[in-house]
Amino acid sequence: MIDINKEYTTRDGNEVRIYAVDGHLKYPIHGAIKREGGCRSMEWTKDGMYHGVGFESGLDLIEKKQTKTIHIGVYVYYNKLGIIQVASRTEFDKNILDNYTKEVDFITKTYEI
């Protein structure tokens, strides 16, 4: 059952905006999908199916996947013995470093959760 308070996309990845979930009997979900050049008004079954039971379509509604973005700073520094080491930001915070520290890369990655 589609919930108007949740976020959805089409099965093929288009952004969706739901306007109503109490429309006429066969296709009670009303909304629009965002496509190149604008939006297209659409209707779906109560389960978010575009063609109805038994037919999977790229226009079916699926709940939007949640994502989390992490940022990792990678640093090079000399340890107490003068040996060059590489550390992530978390490891970097745990170490007492001197003036020989240099950030060499910064990685941003987004994961589905």
C-alpha cells in the first residue's frame, strides 16, 4: 500500500511526487513523475503498479532508497620513528602529529542503507 508521507521513485529511477492516495477504484494513487523537459501526470494502483497486477513496469512505484554519504580524509605523516604512514581522518585524530602532516586525498562516497 502506498503511503503519501513516504518518498517514491519509479522502478526505472524517475523522481515521483504523490498528490493523492484516495482516487477512483482501479487507480487511486495520483501523482507525477519528473522527466527530462518537465513532469508527467500519472495514476497507479493502490500497490503502486502502473499496469495493474501481473505486469511489472519501469513506471511502477518503489520506495525511495535511503542513502548515507561519508567523507574520508587521507593523510600522510611521519610517526615518532620518522617513518611515513598513511591514515584516515579517524586515525589521524587519534595520533599526535607534527608539522610534517599533509592531506593527500579526500574521498566522498554515497551508500544505500
